[in-house]
Amino acid sequence: MKRTLWSIRQNLDIEAELIVQTRKWPVARNRLAALKWFHGDVVIFMDDDVLLPPFFASKMIASLSGLKDAGVVSAVMTNPDGSRQNDMFCEPHQTIQGIPPGTCFCYSKKRVRARFDDKYLASQWEDTDFMVQVLKQGLQTYATGSVHIIHDNNWTGHTNDTWETNRQRFARKWPEWSA
């Protein structure tokens, strides 16, 4: 968490309200609690194991504003060695459509009606659930190549059992998306 907060302080280029939720709750519950304190419209959520590039906030917000059908815009995730971390990878001049992970993403509370489902355990699948809600609302989800973050993935609050329990919850809730 200290590295992420340092990274925010070094690279935040807009006036922002910073809310840090430090309770040892599942991710969805922490995000719901943080939203109760947040007064603005555009939310940028990030996990506590990311390092951010310069101008990350203004670039993410510009992407969100520039894509009229966007519900969510996510950063591209890389490993500490610079390699790609998942399939939602694109170059700095590109934006791609898909279901991005929730490690670092932004959305407008005025535009998006999705709500984090706090029945998911620890982490994993709660953000995918959120993204599917956005898609069901008729909006799109994107990753923007203008923001590449380093995702250190150093917090393992989930086990194989909680991952599987969450996957099963997601499959029951969204059978058409579970494949």
C-alpha cells in the first residue's frame, strides 16, 4: 500500500479526492464503503499493489470522456518485468474493447448504474461482475493503452477455494457470461 500511495502522490496530475480503505474486508465491500465517502463523479479505483505512470488520472479520464459509449476504462496491466499480464493489452495509441480486470479502472457514477456485489469472498470475480453489469446497461468496457500500470500482484487474499467459490457465484449469476 505504501508504494501505491507513493505512486499516486508522484503521478497524480489533477485535483482529486483520495480515499484509502484499509479494512481487511473483501474487495467489493471495501469499494462500496469507499464510495459512501466519495463526493465526485468520476471514480478511479485501484488495488494496493499497483505502480502508476505519470498523468495516469488525466489520461484515463480523457479516454472515458472520449469514448461516448464507455462505461468503464481500465489501465493496461504489466508485470514488474514489463511483460503483459493478460489479454487486455494494447499499445499507447490504442484502445481495445473487452472485459478488463478491475485492478485500475475509472467510471462515471452519473453514467454507470452498476453496484459492487459484496457477496464475493476476498478478491476475484467481483470486478468482472461489475463489468458485466456495465455491459448489460448498454455501455462498453475498454482498456486504454495510454495508461500502462505495473501490477505487482503481491496481495493474495484469495485462495483456490475462494477463487472457485467466487467463480461459481459469477456463473450462477451470469450464466451467459460464465464461459
